[in-house]
Amino acid sequence: MADTRDRIIVATNELFRRGGYHGTSLSQISEASGATIGSIYHFFPGGKEALAVAVIDTTGSVYRQLFESIASDANDPADAFINFFAGAAAVLEESDFIDPCPIGTIAREVANTSEPLRVAANNAFNSWIEAGREHLVAGGVPPEEAEQLAAVFVSTVEGTFVLSRTQRSTLPLVAAGRYLSELVCRAITEAALSHRPAATGTRSTR
Amino acid sequence: MADTRDRIIVATNELFRRGGYHGTSLSQISEASGATIGSIYHFFPGGKEALAVAVIDTTGSVYRQLFESIASDANDPADAFINFFAGAAAVLEESDFIDPCPIGTIAREVANTSEPLRVAANNAFNSWIEAGREHLVAGGVPPEEAEQLAAVFVSTVEGTFVLSRTQRSTLPLVAAGRYLSELVCRAITEAALSHRPAATGTRSTR
């Protein structure tokens, strides 16, 4: 039974990545997952909207874990962003430029019309911002700046998915990774200079 | 007659900003524009897809002109980006967080399913990148770097619209404007240093 539920979520995720929320019908989901429409309603009594909440929650966790895994493997805090965008570029190219993430499309389609979906997308984005913030703070960026940089990171992920898919080019992803890494390097350097112990120098850098 | 065509485009633009491409029906467009469905087909024989191409083309030009106008009024090249995002933040707040731009949502919904819409969105994005590139080159950024920064600008616009609408907050827009401005300042400074005439110093900065 759990297998069927998972299969429905996986199939719906892929359909949303190709056609968005309104462009995907329950009969397409039934066909792609091999589950009857009755079975879909059994697992998701709220229908397509409830199923979309489950897809957003699942994708939100998967992407957070992906970022955390890339971040912990990176040689330095700024490299994590270059590596994340390089990975996204590879996924995009391998999949013939279908969307790596269903959440941004759904969020834009329904932010003003479905409060449950807006809240689910907001939770996913906030969890990515939190992961980015923790990574940056651990790397030496002051918390408030880390929060803002992490929000720019999440915006940039979603924005480069739009541009890269539309251009059918991974260049926007590569450029974004490089510039984010540059911003992170600069934030870390500035924080290190401004918090240098007094014993190592008498002049403040600010 | 031209009035009816314009009225259809304006009404469709607003419906797309609220509900996306697949979430908007011809009967909603008819109702919102006061034009019959027959009249919509008279002006757009290709139906909703052809109408969407017209909406994308129109919005693409309007946004390009908006950026050029903000850029030419800015005190310095980097300020243009702060001002652009501040303007977008004001529009978003005044409109109760409906999407400032219909193009990104449509692009994500149909990039793999409608080649005419993908091409129209691509032309719009490329024209914004071109406007950004020209502005940056005029401000002293080398052409290749200007092209990449301009692509990051367009990605960031689209990405912050996703995040700001989902969070119902203008903070991501404000942060993005500030960081883009920082990247632009840095690119201008580095270009100026690396192209300093030899007579003003004997050491290269690179």
C-alpha cells in the first residue's frame, strides 16, 4: 500500500515538472502511476491539491538533503554553491531540460488561489533558506547576512531554472553559481576582517 | 477594433499573472475583456496559444523599456538594479502579491510542451539580457562579464518573483537588488583597475 502512495507521488512529481499544476490531470496521474483514480483519492482524499502538497513536501525535503550533502562535501563554504548549480546543470541537461523542481512552477501558478499550496511551497523554500543560512553561518557569515544570502540563493535557484529551461542552456546556472560563490567569499572575508581579535591589529576595518 | 485587441491582451495578461497559462480559460478571458470568444479568435486565429505569444511579446517590450528608463535615471550603473527591484517590490505590495510578470510562469508551465511559447519567452528574456548588458557595458563592465551579469539579473528577477509571492514578503527583492548592485560595483571596479593606463602605475592588479 505504501508503495502505491509513493508511486503516485513520484509520477505526479514528474508530471508537474513537465506540465505544471493546472496542466496535469488526475487521469494523467492515474495512467503514469498505474493507480486508479479511486486509489489516488484513497491516499489523498483532498484530490489533486492534497497530492500536490505531498509532492511539494517530499521535494522540499529531498532538495534540502541534497544541498546539505553537497555543502558538507564542499572544500570551502563558497564552493558549495558552485557545486550545487553544477549539479543542477547536469540534471537539466540529462533530462532534456524538463524542470528540476516542480515547486516553483506550482508556487507561481497558485500563490494567489490556493493557500494550502502556497503554505506548502513557503515551508519548502524556508527550509532551503534555513539550510543555506546554517551552512553560511558555520562558514563564518554573520547570521543576518547569512539569512539574506540564503534567500538570494533560493531565489536564484528558482530563477535560473526558468531562464535555463527557456534558453535550453545551462550557462545561466553556471554563471549564477559563480556569482553566488563570489558573494559568499566576500561576506566571509568581510566578517573575518571585522571580527579580527584586537591583539592581531589595532585598526578596525570598518 | 485595435481597442478590442488591446483590451483582450491587457485582460489576458492580468489573468495569466493571477492563474498562469493552463489555469486561465478562454471564457475567463472573454468575460474579463468584454470580448466574445468569436472576437478573440478573430484577432488571434491560433487561440489561447497565439494570444499568449502576444501577451509575452507585449510584456517583454514593456519590461525592457521599464528597465531602460530606470537605468537611464539611475545615479550610477549599480544603483539601477537597486531601483529596479525596489520598484518591483512596490508593485508587488500594491497588487496584493499577484505576479508582476506573466512570462516566467508561462515559461515554466510550457517550456517542454509549446515551442511557440518557449521561443516567445526566450526572446523576451534575451531582450532584457541585452538591455542589461548594454547598460553594464556603458557603465564600464567588459562585454563578456556584462552578458553573464545581465543573465543573472534576469534569473534573479524571475526567482525573486517566485520567492516574494510565496513568502508574501518583499524582502527577497530588496536583498537581491542590493547583492546585484554589489556584484556590479565590483565588476566595474575590477575592470577599471585592470584597464588603468600604464602611465598611472607600474604594477598590474592581476
